[in-house]
Amino acid sequence: VQLQASGGGLVQAGGSLRLSCVVSGSIFSLATMDWYRQPPGKQREFIAAVDTGGTTNYADSVKGRFTISRDNAKNTVYLQMNSLKPEDTADYYCNARLPWGSHWGQGTQVTVSS
């Protein structure tokens, strides 16, 4: 299983980005998909999750600004990020959470300038 995240970049405060994470293999439809982020010098933190039924969950820090979604036909999970703030600057990681374990992708860097 491999996870490939993309879509990061440099954006001004108030702007938007959409992150994508493509999952190889046949496990996508079985997995709860998460997004995490790790700000510079800080620990990795949970951002959002979408389960196999489409139910979503968000950290308070991004609720109302970020939207997680999944496309099972494309084995892809998305994170639409609006109204970005400088404190959203971090490496963003996707995770496939399965009953027997988790698989992490590499990070994609998001930098929000003030």
C-alpha cells in the first residue's frame, strides 16, 4: 500500500488550497482516511477524518474552514482548505486507517504567508 499526497504550496493568508492523497492497492474502500499536519517544531496533530460511510470529523482548529472528502472510484481523499491562516503552515500527511493497522503517506508542505 502506498499513499501519495500532493497539492501543497505557498499561499497568502485568506487563500485556499486543495490537497489530494491517492492510495494504491485495493484497501481504499475499507479504510478510514485521515489528514494530519505537523507544524515546524511541533508534534503531528489530527486535522480531519472521513470513514467508509462518508462520516467526517474535524479538529476544532479547522472546523468550518477545511473540508475532507473521498472519491472511492479514484482511491483518493481530498482536503479542501479555505480561509488559510499563517498558523496552518505545516507538513500535511494522509493516513489510511484499517482494522489491522495504518499506512502513512509522505508529507506535502503548506506555507501560508501573512
